[in-house]
Amino acid sequence: MLAINTGEKKSTVQQFVAENKYTLTVLLDSKGTARRAYGVSAIPATYLVDGQGTVQYFWRGYGSGLEAELRAEIANLLP
């Protein structure tokens, strides 16, 4: 699992990750390449991508119940 940050400085992202004790990898998309490639129009945007690089699930924004829905979608993708 990884996160992609777009539009913020590396130091800002590093501080946020440290303060929240995140252990996942956070990539920086300073040029907006990933944002454009995946058509991100809202932040946060959540994508589940399979081993072949195909988007299997997409969620725009954040809301109540997202964690449960993500767990169910991940379980569906696992063999």
C-alpha cells in the first residue's frame, strides 16, 4: 500500500507522515503526473489497483464507512 501526495512540499509531507505515525510509503507527485494519469479531480482519492495495474475500485473523497468498504473490496480482490 502506498500514498501519493500532489501539490505539497516534501518537508510538509514528511512532517504530516511523522506526526500521524504512518508507516506506508508516500510518493510525491510534484508535477501532477499521477494525478493526470488517474484523472484525480478530488482529494483524497482512493484507488485499489491489482497486480496487472488495472484499477479495480475507486472512491472520491472521504466519508463514514470508507474503511469498511475498503476492507470488503480488498477481501474481494485477494485470492
